Amino acid sequence: MSQPILIFDSGVGGLSVLGPIRERLPRAPIVYVADTGGFPYGTKTEMEVATRVCALLGRLTERYRPRLIVIACNTASTIALAHVRAALEVPVVGTVPAIKPAAETSTARAIGVLGTEATVRQPYVNRLAADFAADCLVLRHGSAKLVEMAEAELRGRPQALSDYAAVLAGLLDQPGGERIDTVVLACTHFPLVRDRLAAASPRPLTFVDGAEGIGRRTAHLLAGAEWDGEATGRAVLTSRNGEIDALRPALARFGLTELDYL
Ligand code: DGL
């Protein structure tokens, strides 16, 4: 079998990145890892996230021998991408908040960044804002609740629009928030509930995320790769907790028909 692409997240969020990768590389075998045993990352310290992600990706690389790793998680990437790249020989694509495309989109020059608490406090985000959105107001809001809501939706439990509105209010009700016209979905869980956020929004907003860019980057790095056999999709979980049976239909919708535990 060909060496797979390994896509890594704390939970279901990386599925929003899997779509654009599959579109461009339909024959590539995929190993999708959800660190269900370490979920959620957004409320952990930098040290906890970095230690866990480096150790896990080391073990996963030994086991699955991936051709390329995609860290489909803004929290893990903004904290640990450099450490992971230093530790592994495999090429690693990271996911960082899509502040650059948001700055290219915003006519009001006011951007909201919606991520996890851990992501929105990263110096990496300050640098992106300074480099690409220096002439924009950039407001941030971290929401662990929205991560939980996306996990619940993927398990077939629709969440109330009023709860989505409350999350958006955390951003839009900040001083200057009334100017925001573009919101960066800076957590890979959030594009999975984009329609719900849009439906709950008090006014039309443009939501931007990095998934297409990651799909393009991955396809570029793997240009010319040969894939033998059928494209396979395997989900790997790091714990048996977390209503796994309720998750199976969503995993299958993304082509992940096999299930393993690390
Ligand atoms: N999906 C992850 C991200 O992109 C984080 C979710 C979590 O574990 O808190 O940041």
C-alpha cells in the first residue's frame, strides 16, 4: 500500500481540512487521527499541547509511515509546528489562522478572529496580524464552547442557534466589534458549523478559513506522487471515550470507513 497522508487534530475539526485534500488527491490513502484522549487542546497550556502533539506524532509516524503530515489544528500548529518539524523527517503542513485572506477580503478593515482560547493568545497570531492586517482592527475571541458544539453536531445533535449567536456576540460585542465584516474561523472545528454561525449572525458576515489553502499546499508538495491501489480512509482515535458510535456516520461521510485505536 502507498504511504498515507496523515491528518491530525484533537477531534473532528480536521475533517474540514480533509475535504479539500481529498478533492485534489482523490487516490491518496488517508489516515485521520483524532486525539480523542487529549481533547480539547484549546483549554490546555502551551507546554501540555506541545509535549502531547510531539510525542503522539512521533508514535504515529512510526506506526503509519506517512508520506506527509497535516496538522489540521490551529491550536497545535500555532504552538507546536516548529517543534514537530524539528523532530520529524516527514514534511509537515500546518494550519494557521487565515488572517491574510481575511485582510484581503475586509472592506471595513475590521476582522474578527474566532479560535480556541489557546490559539487567540499566541504570539504567532500577533505576528500574522502585524504582517498582513496592520491597517485593520483585529479583535479576537476564544471559545471552547463552539468546539464542543461542533463535536456535538457531528454526532448528530443539532445545537441551538441562540448558542451560536452567544459565541458570535463574544466577538461582535467588543468595542469596535460593530465594524467587523469578516470573521476568521481560526479553529478547524468551526468551518464544520459555518452555516449555523451564518444563520445565527445578527448581520451578514464573511467567514474565512484556511482549509482550501492547506489542500493546495498539500497537493503541491505531493505533486507527481504515485498512489497504488484503492484510496482508503482510516480514522484513528486515541481513546474509546466520547460517543464514538455516534460519530461513525460523520466519519463515513468523509470517506473514513475504517477505525483504529492508538
Ligand atoms: N480543532 C482545533 C483547532 O483548530 C482545536 C479544538 C480543541 O481541541 O480545542 O484549534
